[in-house]
Amino acid sequence: MNEVFTASRFKDTLSPDEVVFNEKGVTFKVNKVIGGTENFVFYQDISGVEIDNGLLFATIRVIPRARPEIVIEGFTRGDAKKIKHLILERV
């Protein structure tokens, strides 16, 4: 059950952010032209998910317990809502 969501290439053509779901948790890949970060969070360690809707794209803020929030950008509003729904149904 690996489900992958990729941010819009319209906003970042070279290195869009990704969210990868698996059985135990979620991997958040925040890519940059040079480098980037990859964070894995178990579902039970997530305390909240927030969506900031822009004109075309949405920013997702995942709030893990005992860690700084994870911010992923450039997703369509529909994908952002689906990501939030998938995370919250497994928490």
C-alpha cells in the first residue's frame, strides 16, 4: 500500500516535494535544487495536519509529537485534502 503524492511541477519543475504513504507511517521528501530533507513519521506520532490554501496551490503542515513541524509545498488543493484525510484516518 505505497501511495505517492508529488507536488506540482508547475511550481517547482526540478525538485517537487513528495509524500509517500506506507503501512507504518509517512515519508515527507522536501526537495531543493541542491539537497533536501527526508522525514519518516509513524502515524501514531502525528498530532495534527493543517492546510494553507493559496490561489492555486496548498501548503501542508504536519505536526508530529516531540519534533518540529514538517512543511511541504506546491500540492494542488485536492491532493492536499486527500493527503490530510489519509493521514488523519490512520492516526
